[in-house]
Amino acid sequence: NAGVTQTPKFRVLKTGQSMTLLCAQDMNHEYMYWYRQDPGMGLRLIHYSVGEGTTAKGEVPDGYNVSRLKKQNFLLGLESAAPSQTSVYFCASTDRAGSGGSNEQFFGPGTRLTVL
Amino acid sequence: AQSVAQPEDQVNVAEGNPLTVKCTYSVSGNPYLFWYVQYPNRGLQFLLKYITGDNLVKGSYGFEAEFNKSQTSFHLKKPSALVSDSALYFCAVRDIGASGYSTLTFGKGTMLLVSP
């Protein structure tokens, strides 16, 4: 099993450009998450999904959109990139986020995005 | 909302000495607590979790954590540090939203540096 994979690994954008980050998991997990990691701020939740066709906002959703058309994929979109979105983006998944579940999450390797 | 705090940005320890990385939490109800480790340019890896039961939880790579309800703490420990333990460590707590599904809230992280 590959676990959680992310594409691309690195990307440089100019302000105003758009892009989509792809997260894929092969563990048949129901729940998927997008985080951003910034120095001194830990990981902050952007959006998440509790199943195919569902999405929900996290702590810092502004400027991002997501889609979960297939259970194994979770896409993060930036419609008009800004320098404040320079960050490392992590995707995670779990099968234990339902009632009583522990929510132990499995993480991808990350995407390093720079917006100039 | 649930939260965790990691009061130390960095912990320095000599190889062979015991190490402690601190975490305190603020929750309503019973806490589900986690420790994750991040090696350079990698995603987060699960180390251990506390849900219920024994206050001393054992995890991967020889790490353990002590849950202390009266002090609302969940400190990560290892009896003898290795240089290879040098990494960024995150404490996290499960948070349940109005929908009944859960997310994780992370601390800001503590950099552990183990010197030879």
C-alpha cells in the first residue's frame, strides 16, 4: 500500500494564478483532511471531508476550495493564489472519525507551495 | 473548542539522557490525546495515543507518554535519547464538531535536538 500520496511535491506560483493539489489514499478511508503548516503555527485545518461528495470548513478555509468526487481522492484548489498562501500543505486520512472513533490520522508527505 | 499547548519551542538533550516534551490540554469531557513526529521534509507520523485506561501509554520508537488528569498534561518521554530522535514533535487533541464527526487540533510543535 502506498498510503497517502500528494501531487505535486513542489510548486511555485505567481500571485493570481490557480492550481489544484491532489491527495490520494489507498486505505479505503472515509475521512480526509487538508492542513497547512507554517513556522511557529503548527498545523491548521483548512477543509475536511467525511465521505465521498461531502466537504466541510476547517479553521482557515478562506481562499481555498475542495472537492471529494471519489472516495480515494481529495482535491484542494487555490483559485487566485496570494503570497499569504505560501506554506507546506499536508493531506491526511482516517477511518476513525465517526462517533466514538479516535481519529488517528495518516499523513501524506506534503506539498511545498511558494507564491511570488 | 478543545486545545493543546506546547510551552517549549525547542528542547535540547544529550544522547543517552532522558527526554521530556511537554503538552498541556484544555478539553470538555474526556480527552483523546495524540503525539506525532515529523522528520525533516516528511509528513507527520503517529507515535502514540491516549483514549482511556492506563495513564502511561507506550508507543513507537521507545517513546511513552504520561496522562495526568489533575495537571491536564500529556508529556512525551523517552528514557534514553538518540540523535535520530531529533525531529519536530506535535501534540494533538480530538475535537468533535456539531455534526458528530471529529477532527484533530494540533499544538504549535516542539523541536527536539539531541546532541551526540
